Amino acid sequence: MKHSNPEFILIVDDNPDNLSVLSTTLKGAGYAVRIAVDGEDALLQCDRAMPMLILLDVMMPGID
């Protein structure tokens, strides 16, 4: 199933390995993906455009 922009999935994680696996898998399935490495960046990205789904690590430095 192909998904077009502006629909995207936001992945929020401070672990580069998790980000890589998730983004590669989702992009391979045809999803548009954006990445945030902390809570502050995730909030800024959501201010710009609301994702259709957010996958996040709930235990992160700074804002969880």
C-alpha cells in the first residue's frame, strides 16, 4: 500500500539502531517516515505537520 505525503509516520527514539530498523522497514512498505531523536524535536515536527502515526520510545532523556 503506497502512502503519499503529507501523510507520514513519525518515529521518535534516541537509539540509532531502533530508528534504522523501523525507518527501513516502514519505507520498504511504502510509508513516508520522519525521525525525531528526542521529545523536543518530536513536538516541533508535530507543530509543522501532524503525523498519521507516532511510534515512540517512552523512556528517553529530556521530555519522555
